[in-house]
Amino acid sequence: MLTLDALAATRSLVVCVGPGGVGKTTVAAALAVRAARAGRRTAVITIDPARRLADALGLDGLDDELRRVPGLPLDAAMLETKAAYDALVRRITPDPGARDRILTNRVYQSFSRTLARSHAYVAMERLYDVTASGAHDLVVLDTPPTRSALDILDAPDRLVRFLDERVVGAFVGEDARGPRAWLRAKGTAVALRLFGAMAGEALMEELAAFFEVFVHLRAGFAERAAAVRARLADPTTSFVLVTAPDPTHLSDAAYLRDGLLDRDTPIDAVIFNRAFHAAADGAPLARSAGWPDEALDGPPGTERVRAAARALRAHLDDDNATFALARARFGAALPPTTARCALPVLDAEPTSLADLAALLDRATAPQGR
Ligand SMILES: Nc1ncnc2c1ncn2[C@@H]1O[C@H](COP(=O)(O)OP(=O)(O)O)[C@@H](O)[C@H]1O
Ligand SMILES: [Mg+2]
């Protein structure tokens, strides 16, 4: 079975998917730190990192540029949709005039902010950009929370389809004299003129201008989408599913698990985070491990403390048993080739690079079915 370190040591792209709030970003960062510590030139693209994690990685959140993490061959970026769209437009619109027109265009601004699934598009574009640079041995990609993670897989095709939709085609393609001419042309759909009347002439102008510049964007999209699709299907790409062992997260994770398998995307590892309470030696607490009762010997009243400790311990034991059962159930639907391992509930959230690296030391040995 593949260990997490082997994953970090051998893969060129690791995509971490999972429900929100399970520790996906933390695990993505931990994998990246491990790889970088082993000497691999690594990049981690995070989404919405917890404040302290962002601090540990040196991300100030002002933009989505890759930043070097001091002391390691590790670059980190925080993906922010609006900033990433702007960067995208800058990269692929060489003409500064056209670039400024699109960046200040109201239609573009609302498009870039609200386009459904825009996170997936942006992640796709960012991934293309980072992998195409060839500057890294490993890229670790964190994905948006919840079920939309599957959109990362679907984004390349969907994006191309979106851009080929008739409305876009109409604006950018059907009238050789350009979208403005098309809009003003005799016989232009009454509906569109009505729309113009409702939206106002100025907005119609901006809409036309947006699509005019959009032609530039469209040219490269299909090509980049194809490259990303190939990259995601590459044998050196691994998908890692991160989840917590409680019913709500497991049900979201099951949706992702099945969605990935439906798309013939192998899941190399499932990481159950916050999946057990650990004893002082790091091993999962177990009722059979015996009680440190002697530690509680002492003055009158100790018996009550001891009883409380016992009750707490029994509670944690029960949690561990429940979690273990839930993990086994979840794992039964996975192919035997998928490694599964568990990470403990930590006493404190990881706040430094050392904490992140140490987190994976506490993983249980990977198991197959
Ligand atoms: N094993 C763990 N034990 C305790 N806290 C954790 C653990 N893993 C992550 N956390 C904390 O949980 C919070 C959510 O983690 P995060 O990685 O941002 O989740 P996600 O990316 O899935 O939304 C963060 O504050 C993080 O530090
Ligand atoms: Mg996150």
C-alpha cells in the first residue's frame, strides 16, 4: 500500500478532494511540506486556508501569486476567484488596451465574480498555469469545499461547451463585422433589443465589448482545457480523498468517492482526518490498553476524579469504535488498490510548518481492504 510519503515522493500532481471543514487544506499543505522537506520542488495551491495555516505558509491573501515558503523548495498560493480571473485575463490578453477594457468592464466583473462553478474554472486555469511552467516536481492542488470538487474534473469540457454555446457564438462569431455591428444589425432579435431597453444602452455596449474581448480568451481555452484534462488523467496524478469519519462528512465524501469512480478516476488514498482519539503514545485509545489508575492515586476525592476520567475515557473509546466502524463501511465501497489511513484528532490545530510535517507522522499505517 502506498504511504502518504511515497505519494508525496513519487507523484507529480496530487489533487486533494473532500467535503468542507474536514482538514483538506491542512492535509494538502502537510503533503506539500513533506515533499519539499524531502527535496522535491513543490507547489501547493490552497483554497481558503485557515488563518494560521496561511500565516505558516506565508500567504497574505492579497493576490493569488505563488510565494516561496522560507527555507523550503516550496511555493504556496491561495486561490481567490476574482484575483485569479484577473490574472488569467492578463496572461492571455497580450494587448494592454484590450486587457484594461475587459478588466474594467462591468459584464466581465460580474461574470468573474459570479459565474457558476467559477472556482472550478479558476482552479483549472491555475493548474494549467502552474503545471505548464514545469518549475515543480510536485503540485498539490486543494479543491473547493463540498461537492463542487467534482467540477474540477468536469470543468475542462464544460468550459469548452459553455464557450461554444450559441449565445456566445452569436456575439462573437456570426457577424463578421463584429458584435457591435451584429447587435445593431437589422433583424437582430427583438428579444435582444428588449433586453437592451431593460438593461440600458450602456450595459448593452459593455456586453458587446465583453464578448469582443472574450474572443481572445476563447481561443486558448479549448487548448488549455485539453492540456488540463490530460494532466488529470496522467498516471503520475493522484487523487486523495480527505474526509472526517462522522455521518454528514462521510455522506458528502461518498458522493465524491462515487463521482470519481464513475469518472474512472482512481482514488489512490483516502485519509480519514480527525478519525481517532489518540493516547499519549500516539496510538488510538483502546479500552483494552488498561487504565493509568495509579496516576490518579491520591487524597480523598480522587475516587470521583477517577470516575470522571473513566467516563471520559469510555466516551472516547466509544467514539473510536464508532469511527473505526464508519471507516470500514466507507472503505468497503473502495477498490482494494486505494490506501486508507487515519489521522488523529489533534489537541491544537497545526500552526507551523513543523506541525504540518508532524501531522503525517501520526497517520496510521495505510491499509487496503
Ligand atoms: N487532525 C486535526 N485535528 C485538529 N484540528 C484539525 C485537524 N485537521 C485540521 N484541523 C483544523 O480544522 C480546521 C479546518 O481545517 P481545513 O484544513 O481548513 O479544512 P478544509 O480545508 O477541509 O475546510 C482548521 O482550523 C485546522 O487547523
Ligand atoms: Mg479548505
